[in-house]
Amino acid sequence: MVNEACDIVIVGGGLNGAALACALRHGPHSVVLLEPKPPGAPEENWDPRVYAYSPGNVNWIKSLGGWGETLRAQAVYRMRIHGDAGGGLDFDSLDAGLPELAWIAENGRLQSALWNTFADSPNPRIVTTPAEAITWGSGGRHTLRLADGSTLTTRLLVAADGANSWVRQQAGIGFLLEDYHHVGVVANFATEKPHRGAAWQWFRADGVLAYLPLPGKRISMVWSTPPEHAAELRALAPDELARRVAEAGRHALGELACITPAAGFPLKRRLADEWVRPGLVLLGDTAHTVHPLAGQGVNLGFRDSRLLAEVLKSGGDPGEIGRLTAYAARRREDVVSMQFVTGGLRKLFGHETLCAPSSGKAPEPPDKAPTLRYPEGDKSFLGRPDERLESLIRNMRNLGMNFTDHFPPLTQALMHHAVL
Ligand SMILES: Cc1cc2nc3c(=O)[nH]c(=O)nc-3n(C[C@H](O)[C@H](O)[C@H](O)COP(=O)(O)OP(=O)(O)OC[C@H]3O[C@@H](n4cnc5c(N)ncnc54)[C@H](O)[C@@H]3O)c2cc1C
């Protein structure tokens, strides 16, 4: 049985844990990265998990040497966002004064590239044996007991083990949970027409559909949609799915052909009650998750890792609560404002949320839905209340989009957050 002590243990080597390990590898602390499922060599098949990364984060990862040649990355130069009544918003990298608005790359290849940066380095040390228990030390020195009976004592435990974090559970830290009642259906397609570095997003009655450009004539699709519709899409034969997605995207890129089967991810907002304790930090999806409509989940996590690495580089006790508290306070505004913006957009565009009955009973069929009674006469020609509310909201959001599109300072303010 081995009893080891180190400065920092990162539990979870997904994008966020791996990026932090990469940023800390030349720093003053000894680091252990505990990940039972290290990434394999990059595969030829396209990964269905394709994300948008902000220019600020890409520059940071490049500076760490993690934006490797094995990545199949595509720059986004233009974003076209459509409302459901013809309204639209156009973002251009020239408007933003940037070479590109974002980069698109596969999760698996980026994770492998980050792991490659420390493949031959003694720091971090990689441990693949799962942890079974944690003893919380009163002075902030915590001990992990691994499945082989060995122990790891650390001055800072970083929980980067994802949205359903085991470490968060062991610490007894609760979290706010909001079910968006949407599933993110993802799949990749070959396209008939070139995308020319444009990303599209359609706010539709059945959710939000996004096309993210991939290298060559390919795109990655994310369709955030109610569970029943998601199940229907996932059950379709590849040709039929491609036809439905091309039609929903108004044939912006002509006909589509599936290159990966559809997968689905239930979408939930989470916000952990505590992000730091003496000798403990919650990072990335372990601390917070957001709706993917703004493509910000991992971007927020990378900004956590960026700041934490910055805070720790001066050495000293990494688990000291004063600087961990200062770190969490600085990260909170970014995360909470992004949750507010994506939640607000989702509510504005989520018909079923605004029009569903609050009793939890199934909605009445359209022809049985109640009409409002007006004392001065019958105004049922105005439509049912839910129809009028829906139409009002539709007009407001399309008006909002057009207003934003014709008001460059507001567009630039929106873009500013997305490029950090
Ligand atoms: C449909 C969809 C689209 C998205 N699009 C975008 C986008 O365009 N842009 C964006 O920024 N974000 C996007 N996101 C969000 C993004 O996927 C997540 O924020 C990101 O993957 C979280 O990374 P993570 O490293 O925190 O967690 P994870 O990727 O979940 O990694 C956790 C790691 O911890 C390991 N682990 C788990 N349990 C243990 C344990 N007990 N011990 C040790 N290790 C453990 C796992 O093996 C894994 O490697 C999207 C999400 C969805 C669902």
C-alpha cells in the first residue's frame, strides 16, 4: 500500500481538468491528475461532441501548447441567427475587429491534444485507479483512498469530474438544478454547399437548431428540443434525419448527408452552492452548467482553469481559503451572467415554457382551449390567449433581434462576452 502526498490533486481529466493540469505543469506545485478513463489516440471518425471555443480561450490553449496539429479545427467568421418570423442577427468577425469569432473543434481530439502536452512530463503524475473515499482533513489537507488501497493526501483537491461529480457528492455540496426539459441532439453532416466559415442558429417553435462549421464541406448540428421530439429525431434513419435537418435549416447549405449517428444529451442548468472550501475547488461542469445555445459551457470552465492557474502560480499553500475565495468571487459574475443570459433567451424562445399550464396537467387540445370573455362583447376573433401571448412574444423577440442587428454598440457588447 502506497501513501503519497502532493500539492494538488485534480479529479477528472476532461477538457477542464486536463487544461488546468496542462497550465500547472511547469508551476511550483506537484500535481496528480486522477482520471480512470484517459483519452485514446485520435480516431478518424468524427466525434459527435463538437464545441465552439472563444478566441480568448483558444489563445490560452495555444499558449499552453494544447492546440495541436491533430485538431480538425474550423474558424467561424460569421454568425447568422434567425428568429421564427424572419427576424435575424448577423455577427461578423470584421464587426468585432477580430480575425475570427470562434473556433469549432471536436471534444475528443482537443482532450487528447491537452493530454499530449504532459505525456512525457513527471508533473502532473497520472493516476488511473478510481478513488473510493475521501477523508476531509480539518486543516484543508484531504486524503483520497483509491480502489487499490493506496492513499493520496493533498493540500488542494480540484473537483473537475463533470456535471454529476462524485467529489461534489462526497463533500455534501448541494446545487441548484433547473431542468430545461430539452435534449441536445447532436450529429455531424456532409453538406452540398460550402459553409464559408459561417455558423447558423434558428430559434424555432420546436427548440434551437445550430449548424457549426467543420473543416471541408461538413457541419456539426446541435438541436436543443423537447425530449419527445429528440427521441423522434434520434430514431430516424440517417437519410431521413439529414432531410429533416436540411429542411429545418431552410437548406442554407443545400442537401445534407449524415456522417455520425445522432446522440442526445439532457440539458440542465446547475449551480453548486459552494465552489470553494479550505483545500477544495469545484471547477467547470462540476460547479456550473448552462444551456448550450450560446456555446459557453466549456468556455466558462476554461476561464475557471485560466484564473485558478494564474492564482496558483505564485506558489505557497494552494488550498489557502483566502485566495480560493477571491478566485470564486471573480469567477461568479461571469458564470451567473451567462446563466442569466442563456436562461433568458431560452425562456424567450421556449414556447412550451411560457404557454404550458402551471398545474402540470397535460395542455388541452387546441380546439378545447379556453377563450377569454370580454364584458364589452365577443373578441374571440383575436385568438386564444395562449396564441396571442405566443404571437406577442414572437414579435417581441424578432423585433429585439432586428433592433440588435441595427444597433452596432449592442451587438458589440453581446459579442464582447462571447469572445473572452
Ligand atoms: C449538446 C451540447 C453542446 C455543447 N456545446 C458547447 C459549445 O459549443 N461550447 C462550449 O463551450 N460548451 C459546450 N457544451 C458544454 C461542454 O460539453 C461541457 O461544459 C464540457 O464538456 C465540460 O467539461 P468538464 O471537463 O467540466 O467535464 P466532463 O467533460 O464531463 O469531464 C469530466 C471528466 O471526469 C472524469 N470523471 C468522472 N467521474 C470521475 C471520478 N469519480 N473520478 C475521476 N474522474 C472522474 C470523466 O471520465 C471525465 O473525463 C455543450 C454541451 C452539450 C450537452
